[in-house]
Amino acid sequence: MASWLGTDAAGLGQPRDLRLLPPAVATWLTALLLLDAPSPVAVGVAVGAGCCALLLLPFLRHGAAAEAVTAPLAAVLACVCAAALVVGARVGTVRAGPVTALAEQERRAEFAAEITLDPRLREGILRPGRAEYVIEARTTWVQVDGRRVAARVPVVLLASGEEWRRLLPSRQVRATGAFLATDDSLTGALIAVRGPPHEVGPPTAAHAFAGLARERLREACASLPQPERGLLPALLVGDTSELRPETAEDFRATGMTHLLTVSGSNLAIMTGAVLGLARWLRSPTWCTVLGGAAMIVVFVLLARPEPSVVRAACMGGIALLALALGRPHAGIAALSATVIGLVLFEPSLADSYGFALSVLATGGILLLTPGWTRSWSRRMPHSLAEAVAVALAAHVACSPVLVLLSSEVSWVAIPANVAAAPLVGTATVLGFCVAVVALVSPPVAAVLIGFPGLAVSWIAAVAEAGALVPHGGVPWRPDLSGALALAALIALGLLLRGRARRVAAALALSVGAAIALVECASPAWPPRGWAVAACDVGQGDALALDAGDGAAVLVDTGQDPGAVDGCLDRLGVREVPLLILSHDHADHVDAVPAVLRSRTVHAAVAPPGFADGTVGRILRAHGVPLHAGVAGRTLRAGPWRLAILAPEAGAVGNLNDRSLVLRAEREPASDSAPAPLSILLTGDIEEPAQQRLAMSDTSLDVDVLKTPHHGSATQEPAFLRATRPVITLTSVGADNSYGHPHPRTTAHLEELTTANYRTDLHGDIIVGTGTDGLAVTCEHGCDTTAPEP
């Protein structure tokens, strides 16, 4: 069984069967490109490809030479035709059904659905009125104008309550909810459900057994400390319900996230153990195959049919069939056949990152590991050569996709995965054994869980240590062009041979070393003398004011933990003497836990009443003093003097208009200190609050204006004019659904100054003082010097 993962030494010399590889790639790309296309386009592509394939059929009879060219091309065209037909039919079925019609009209309706995956907790901080769980399901009927209409369409339920959390896959539910449109062409609607389901049917016996096994495993792990308590169920069956966010972040930073998403390696370990036991007992081949098949079925039930699990299960089934037929070394052919079959069966897998990473990792291991292992075994022990080859092959193959998710190419991932690999198998096998014991005797399992817990503690320690390595990843462009460029470089490195490869490697190492030396000697980011940084956190706010010696005043955090954490890392901020939270909206404060996780926060200031909310309770739990900010109060942090201009004590209005508004001034401590600088921090105040400030006696003119409410249309021109800024900073997400910044607001800002900067266009933006006045540096390039005030 190990050979289909490319790690069986016996298979190193076997020729690779690549005949199915082009059809698999064609099937995948066709489905991916047509997912968002109208059904007629997909049908047109199918007809065109099918006709071309038929035209090639006569050439198959013109000898072996003609067949060698036309047969592969005909196979590719046939797969393109099949993929286009499947996608067109599936998209047409979803879009033409009653579920999509209800979503387009945003109507409420009663429906019945079958749960397809376990409910998962929504990302971000839970708030009143915000659904707790995301539940994937498939409708069976919906009620339209008083009558039930049959409709088997995938939907996503947004729900809250214990009744929803306990639902197992295969259970039938009835409920009423608001149908909302979704961008996913293969999902009929998002359904926001209020209250518990009306009726809940029983799960199938298999899913009830799997649910019990997962629950007993969680109960056994309860005796372990964190992070082992949450990590072991995630490693074994993909259950991340108890996984701490900081642990998940450590695994992401070290390229070990694949251990948290159950995939082929887990299945290979367990199936390999079953096959090894069968061979040790000298069982006949049919018995060995049946044992492996039973393990695959149990594994899918426990780990749920996630994309990576489905891919691994299908490959395992094909590998077992090959074993039964006496062809155990058909790895690439098995992978290609799996891709073709799964994409045709479920086209939504074509744009699944989990499926892509699983397929690429497996393909990389199959293609690259045998040769690398054979070559490196001459210089190091075979087991070490194989471990390094597997980790490197998987990482190299997945890197073009990983940069789309993490904006960097990690080098620390390879040693981290090699260090963790020896105990992954141990933790997996022992963990499954304890899970079996837990079904019979939970108290005994609670004692035995310590053995896999020790293995998991080593894996967690590796991830934590790897995450602390500075510059563990090389920044890379996170878009299609960046992914293609990286793929081209990898392909070039793999294709070069002999002296050309050595020269290219030496050149790459030289360039890398030169860049590292320059970066260490004179870091390009942040620029010297930086004072204010507007972090690109998407549709949200996060601004840092340099307080010296790795410290910064942080004003809001945005909603994306990775975005604010990455920005502060690049700025070298390790300490936050003062955390200012303008108001309790997700796009301003939901990444607070990420800041608390990675840095020391000494104190926080927020509007009155903030302490009663979820983020206020999080701050208290971390021992951070939280003070209420009202107009008239003055704060100091490092060289900054921050005067609170709003809200007044007892202010009423919406949360936006009760945002904290501060005038921050950097006061030079000596003649050699940086020049004074002022910035107006406005949160999300809108016209009523802006009018009150414009009519007050408060001095509003500043060097830098943080545009209120992401540049929305709700601006008071008199207020904007009163600020008289030299520079404006607008923190806004690219292609956001709110239409921010509004063209009218942009026009107002352009009347005030020519130095207007936006995070959606310029990325992270830094303002400092230079010899020629205020200097502006942008992540994506911008003017370097702002006009004189």
C-alpha cells in the first residue's frame, strides 16, 4: 500500500504510467474554468470538444505512429467534453431550481435538508445575532407559495444553538430560514436559520457509530493538557472543535497544516498497518484487500468525506484493486484516474484548495520522492533520505498553491515536517487504537490516551518552535501571476540537469544570500523613521503608531488575524503599550485575540460599554486593563500624546457615531528626535458625529487624516475641510461589497490634497518624516514624498 504514496523502496525502479495524466489535467482545468460560466458556454465547449474527438477517431486506424499521437489527444478531448457536460448540467440544475430563485428574491421559506458534514464553528468572534455554526447540507424540498417543491441542491445553513451543533451527517431536518444568494455556482443558497430545527430525523447507523467514536475520542482527550487535547482529534479524524487558534497558527506558519486536515498520509498509515498485520499473519491476498477496504470505509466515516479524504480513499481503493490484480506500482495512473473520477462526480472539487493540495502533494511524492531517495541514500541513512525527500517533494509540489493562501514561500516547513514525521505515524496508530478502546471502556481510554499524547506533544513543540523562527518564509506575490512564476521556477529547477542545475543552484543561493545580507544590514521594511503604519487588513482598520524599541500603539485590529499579525511582524512590533479599539464592529476588533496571542498588550481603551461585549471579556480574560474613553481625556504612550475628541460621556447613536475619535501627536523629546507629526484617528464616524466635531471648538487640522468609515458616502464635507490634511489614509478592502470608498468621498479628499493613499491599492502604507517633509512608503509602490503642509 505504501507504494501508491511513492515511498515503497520496492517500487523505485518501476516505470511510471503517465498516460492518464494529460486527461486528468484536462478534466480538472475544464471544470475549474467553467464553474462560473453560464450553462450554454459549458455545453458549447462540450459539443466542440466532442466533435473534435470524433474527428480524430478515423486516424486511430492509420498505424501505431498515428495512434501514438491521436489516441492521447482524443482522450484529452473526450475528458474535456465530459467535464464540460457535467459542469454545465450541475450548474444549470442549481441555477434553474427553486432554491436559487428564493435566494435571488431573499425570501423566507420552509425547507427540509439532509446534513452532509458536521457543523463547524464560524470563524471570528461570536456576536449576538450572528450565526454560530456553518452547516453544509442538501435540500430535499422547499416550500414555495404554499406548496412543497422537490429540490436536491447543496446549501449552506447558518444557524445557532446546541440543537444544531449536535447534528450528525445523514440526519434529516426541517426548518424555516431566509434564503440568501451566494457566489458559489454549485451552491443553491445560504440559508440563515433562526431557532432550532422543527423536526430532526435519526442518522444512519454508520454515521451514528462514527459520531459516537468521535465523541468518545474527545472525552478521552479531555484528560490531556492543551495543545494536545485539541491536536490529537484533529490529527486523527480532522476534529478541530477543541483546537486552539494559536496552535492552528503555529501549524500554518510552519507548513504543517496538512496534519490538521486528514488526508492520504493518515489513511496510508492506518491502511499500511492493516496490510502489514495481514502479511505478518500470512493472510491470502483477498483477505488483505478486504482488510484494507474495511479500513478505508471506517476512515472515511470517522474523518468525514472532506476533499482530501475522498481523494485519499479513492486512491486507496484503486491501489487495493491494483494489488489484487498484481499491479501494485500504478501510483500516477491511480492518482490520475482518481482526479478524473472525482471531478466528474463532484465538479466543486475543482476549485477546492484542500483537494488541490492533496492531489499535488501526492503527485509530488509519487514523481519526485523515488529518485531523490535513491540519490540521497548514498550520502545519508535511507530512512532520513526518504523522510526529507517526502517532505520536500510535497512542499515543492504544493508551493504554487500555498502562496495564494499565505503570501510567502516557507523554507522552515521542510525541516519542521521532517522533525515531526517520525512521530506522526506513532500518534496516528496509537490514537486509533485508543479510539477503539474508548468505544468499549472510556475510563481505560482516558488512561491510555497519554501514550499518543506524548507523540502529539512533540509534534506541537516542533510547530511552536518553527513558528518562532524569524523570516521563516520568503514573501511572494499571492495571485495567479505569482503562483505561475513560482511554478515556472520550480519546473526549471527540476528539469535542469548536471552542470546547469549546479550553476542555477549556486546562482539562486548567491542571490538569496545577498538579499538576506542586505535585508539584515539595512531592512527595507519598515523604512527608517517610520511613524504611522496603515496595515492592509482587507475591509477593516488597523493602524500602528511607532513607540520605539519594538513597541507600537495599535489602533484597531481589523477582522483577519493573519493580516494584522503579518503586518505587525513586518513592522517588528513585539509590544503594544496601548491598544485603542474605536468601536465594537468585527472589521475593527475581531483580530484582537491574534494580537493578544503574539504580543504583550499593557492596556486597552475603548468606548463606554465596550467591556460588556465579547472582545471586552477576552481582554479581561488575558488580564489586559480596559479603560473607557470619553472626550476630554488625554493618553500618553511613548512619544505620542493622544487626546480623545469623541464620544462625549453619555453619547447616544449608532456604534459608528460612538466611535473613539483621537488626535494623536508625536512630541519630540529632544532636538535630535523626529519632527512633530499629528494624525486624526476617526474610527467609523458618520455625518452626525462629524457635524458635531466640525461645529465644536476642537482643533481638527492635522498632518494625516485616517478617512472615516473606509471612505463611505456618509461624510460631512465641512468636517473633512476642517482637518486640512497633508496626507489621507483610507483603510479599505479590495473589491468590497460596500462600494467603499465612495466616488463622492474620493472627490472630496482629492480637493483637500493630492497625497491620498488606500490600502486596497497600495497595501501597507507607512508615513514618516524626512528631510523634505512627510515621507510615504507603500508596500505596492507609491509616491515617496508627500506635499509640504
